[in-house]
Amino acid sequence: EKDRSSFPSVFFLLFLVLTLTFFSEEENLDYFAPTDLGWPSFVRVNPLLDWSFHDIWDFILREKLPYCELYDRGYTSIGCTKDTKPNPALINEFGQYHPAYKLKDGNAEREGRT
């Protein structure tokens, strides 16, 4: 695992993590949490733990926030290039992908990850 202890501490006074409910249930996260081992000591703030996949997309679209263009190409969960692909639940009859915000089942968000 990468040693992050040498990262400039000024950037880690407060670290905002936008975490979906999926991860909070899986990792048992809280709204305020200490960093993981190997990271400089700071408090992570997880304000969106109770938001669903659709809550987040509704907010992004309503507020016209910028986001990565891969979401418009059918990606719903973005990781490294080796294990990320467009979500098969978003493919249409012409073999093209709908944008991520069109995903009907938010629980299928990570189906594009291998």
C-alpha cells in the first residue's frame, strides 16, 4: 500500500469525502471519521452518507455542477482503467450507453467494475 504520510499536511486539515450509502454500509463509516492507516492524521467528513445514487445525481443536475465526462458515456463507478467499464445496465438497443444519471436501479451502480 502507498505511504501517504509524506503528503503535505496543509491539504489534509479537512478532507471532504463524498461517500454513497453503499460504501457507508460496507465499511461502517460515520459522518466524522479518522483517516485510515498509512494516511496523515486528519478527520474525514462524510456529509452524504444518507444520500442515494439518485439523490446525488438529482443534486448535480439541478445545481448544474461539473462532473467527469465518463459519466455521460455510461460509466457509473470510476476506478482504474483496468477494472472500469461502462455499466451494462445502461446500454440501449443500438449498443450505445445512456448517461449514468439514467440508471434506474441505484444498487447497480458498481456493475461496471470488475
